[in-house]
Amino acid sequence: MISSRKNKTLFIDKEAASALELLNDHILFPATKLMNAETSKEVLKTGLIDNKSFPFPFILAPSGKKNKKILESLQKGEAIDLICDNTFFAELIVEEVFEINPQERIRHIYGTDDSNHPGVNSTLKRIGSLAVSGEYKLHNYDISINKQKIQTAKHLISAKHTTSIFMAANPLHRAHERLIRQTLDTTDLLVIFLLKPYDKKNLSYDIRKDALEFFVNNFLPKNRVLVLPLENSYIFAGYNEIMIDAIVSYNYGCDRLTVGRNHAGLGMFYDSNSNKSIIDDVKGIDIEIHISSEYVYCDKCTTLVSKNTCPHGQHHQISYHSDSILELLEAGLLPPAVLMRKEISAFILSRLIPNRFKNLEKLYYDLLPIEGLLKEHTQKDFYLELMKLYQTTSLT
């Protein structure tokens, strides 16, 4: 419930709250506090804080008429309450209130303010024209245990190298699996930061987490892989995303970061037989960034291959587009096994469309081979057996 305290209040959303928590846990270092006007201008000009890379000012500028009215009334040294989801989230001591240009901030985050760019419109709606700086204290908050989990996992296997991957796994498909396996080949410990979205356009976080952990626990050396949640706020969007990923990875104790070649924030271009990108401009963050190949299924090679090693043209290659695979699942269809592992497909479908069949047992015994033993079957069992029929080739 909303705090009964007598301070003035600002209302923030979960994205702002999660970013403030990361800052509080020292995961966004060299950013250590909400920036004032002078520091913001310096970061915009140089892209640096104390000679270390940080892509844009870390500010708090909540939108809304009520928030704007409160911000206009604040005085230096005044204590205000930050409210998130109708709950007292933090107390902030005002240092300064200053004007910002929301369109300019959008351009610094996404590299564009084109309304056709995904994320631009939704982010613009949540950014106001006034920002507030100052020290803040989170209410009833325990520091994240993610850093301790990583340190414990490193100690248990005496890891010399720890690599991170940021992944939505929406859904987890074969190219994700290949990226994970190849990264694991070159590191001792792999930390997968599974992104938690704030919209309804994705599989729920719980489904994605359970699917990823099923893959890790059943098909990988699980003592060498750690899956951790990461709130996917807007600061991780746009063409600066890789820089923020590198900063977060380093502050969590990783010394390597792997990103896919088709990563939205990579901005690759070709110059003198070498790949150049935004990662070449990262300064003061001691982390090795590896750019992975783009994987496709080639119907000539009849396997999953890197585009760099496949001699056949694009017309023989199937790309792994998560949104299209998710569309099949949401329509109730089992994606082909070349796109998704059948165990993952069956698990996700059984969670997406529970109690789908009127008489599952009848379908099971009418359509599938059985051993003559009567036993209860789940929807997941049914999907797995159905996939086996799809893969039968004697009549095709």
C-alpha cells in the first residue's frame, strides 16, 4: 500500500525501480548515483564517467502530469517518497531538478527517435521533461544475491574464466542451444542472464526459465551453468545495449561476454578485413567480448551450421527467428525439431494451452503406439509421442 508518510511523492514504474536497484547494488559502476545536470552533460559529451565507458546519463525523469507538478515544486534538501505499484519504494533527498529533452534521451538510448523503431514509443511515454537527482535509500530491500551465487559457483569449480550471455529465450530454440554449447566449450563457468520483460508480448518469465533450466539440467554439465534473472528495463535497449551488458557482466564478476552476431545493439560493419562495432569504444571495463557466429539450418548440409562455414546460399538456409517460432507455439503447433528441441516444445505447449484436449487418454490410445499398460499420461507426454510420428519417414 502507499506510504502514509507526509513527504511529497513521485510515482515510478517497475522499469525505473529495477534500474535503481541495479545502481544500488553497484552493478552499473562506474555509475554510482542519479546524475545531476552537469554530470549528465559531461556523460553526453564524452560517454565516460571517470574515464570509464557509460553510454548515457543515468537519470530519473518519470512522466505524468502529477509527477511534473511535484517536480516543479521541489527544493534542494527536501525528502520525497518514490512509489512503485502503489507501494513505498524509496526515499530520495533532492539535490537538483533540471530539464531534459525526452526526444534527445530516446536518441541516445536507441540511436533514433523514429516511432517505427520497436521500443521508442513505449519508452517515450514513460520519460518526462524534468529529472531529479539526489541520494536515495531503498525501503525494505535486501541486496541482490546474484553476485554471491556467481562467486559460490566459481569457487565450487575453481573457475578461471566466467562468461556471460544475455538471453530472452523467447522461446529457447536450437540456435540458442548451439550458442550456449559453443560458449561453454571455451569457459569454465557460464552465466546466462535471463531477461525479465515488462510487457505481455512474450512467453512468461516462469515458462522461459523452466524451459532453459530443463535444458541445462538434462543436456549440459549443470555445475558449470548458472541461470539468473535480470530485469529487462529500457536501459538495456538500443544500440548501447552491448555496452550496458558488458558493464553489468563485469560488475557481477564475469571476465568474458558472448553476444550473437545478429545482436540488436552490435552495429557491425566491415573495415579492412576486420569486424568493427560499438564494442571497440568500450573503455575502462576489463572484459573480453566475443562475437559469436550466426547459426542457420542448411537443407544441403542437413544440420545446424554457422553462416561463416556454410557454402550454400541463403535459399538453402533456415534462420532462427524467435518471434516466428513463438507464433507457431501460440497457435498450438509443434515447431519442427530442427527449430526447437521436442522436449522444450512439448513443455511450452503444455503450459501455454493447459487442458487443451477434451479426452487426452482417448487421443493417446487411439493415435499412438502403446505398450499395453494402462497409465496416466500428461499433455507433455502426448506432444512428445506426436512429434515422433511427425518424424516418421517410411511413408514420405
